Amino acid sequence: MWEDTQIHSLSHASLRALIESRIPAVRIDNFATHEEMQRLLAGLLEHACRTSSIKQVARLGISQYEQGVRASKQAYFALARQLDENFSRIFAQSFPPVQRLIGKLSEVGFDAEIMSEPGLGSYFAGNGKLRNGFSPIHVDFAAQDSDGWAIGAASAQLAWNLYLRVSEQGGELLLWDKLWSPEDDVHQVPDSYFYTEAVVGGARMLSVDVQPGEVIIINSRNYHAVGEARDRLAFGSFISAFEDGRLRFWS
Ligand SMILES: O=C(O)CCC(=O)C(=O)O
């Protein structure tokens, strides 16, 4: 349960509290300059491969669930190698957001790096998400669906987003003080990863107006949603937290 409803600045203690779901979110202001963000945004829109899970979100990149769990591990890691090349070029013309965040987590005392799978190499980490519409209530927690993948052994999962372009209206990030547990699945909408509002009935909710240039990190096992948005572009990935303290990035 949250100890307060504040968004905390990044420190070892705040990130630890987020991993334990004791606070709703951690914010890093001024993560990138306007110029860096414009270049990243342009590079992603022009050069990144596009995939999607729902029509409201064009994913500029790939996802372990869509291209991995629903296809195969081999397919995901083969794509990951292609995208590493594609994205290195985009980052060379803008800046490397994943490595910048890894640096910031290391500075506050975490063992942070990109996730790897024994025998298959590094996961892909860092997608653009171009949103037109809303994302209903959901969680992102690999232990739910990733048996046989190293991320399935994580004890907690975070999601971070750098907001490159925000919606003129709406597009708020909605967070609930409730963690997913298996018995919640009676509220899951059939054939989707969304849940009906009954799943968060009675839980505290925080609405966050996201700002361009900031990074917000959430515990993605907490129920969350995004309000109706136009042309909202966020860039981010998941971070698995393991019992031994390792933080590992992947998408
Ligand atoms: O874009 C956001 O603010 C959060 C998006 C989201 O649902 C997620 O990262 O899982």
C-alpha cells in the first residue's frame, strides 16, 4: 500500500519504495533537452519499425509479449538484434535514453543494465509509443505470462516513460493503489489484457498530468491506465527488479 500519494524524486530510497509499491511513482525532471527530444522524436517517427497490440497505440519498436510470448523466443531475440542496429542509429542522431537512465540508477547505487537471456543474449529495451486514444486499466508484470523467460523470475516490475510529446488535452497517467494478484483475473476482459473497473473498486487513484522532458517511473504491477490522448509520444521500457537487487531493462 502507498504510504503517501506523492510523486518522489529519484533516490535509492524512493526507487526502493517504488519497487515495494509503497509510493505511486518516481519522477526525473529535465531528463533530456528540448533539442535532444526533438531529434529522438523525429528519428523514431522516421526510422523505427512499427508494431502494435491495440489500435490506439503504434509501438515504435517491439514487445517481448507480442513478438516473443505470442510468437517464439527465437523470433524475439532475432528481432532484438535487428532493432539494436536500427535504434543505435536513431540514438546516435539524438541521445541514448536507455543508457542515460541506466546511468542515473547506477549513480543512486543500483546494479542496473539491459536484461539478458542465457544463450540468447540481450533483450531489446526502449520503445516509442505513439498514442491516439486511451489505454484501459491494465498491469504489466512478466511473472503473469513469461514462464521459461528469465524475466519471469523477477520479484517486481517497473515501467519508465520519457514524455517526448504530450497530448494538448487529456493523456493523463492514472495509477491505482492496488497490485495485480491472480484472483483479479475474474475481472479481465476476455481476449484482452485489460480489466473492468471493478478490479480497482475502492482503491485510491492518482491522476498525473505528464510533462514533456520528464521521466516517470511506476510500479507496473499496480493497475494503471492512460486517459484519452492525441499524438502523445512516450519512450520507455520495463525494468525487472530481482530479489538480489539487480534491475534489468527490457521491452
Ligand atoms: O504512457 C504512460 O504514461 C504509461 C503507459 C503504460 O501504460 C505503460 O507504460 O504500461
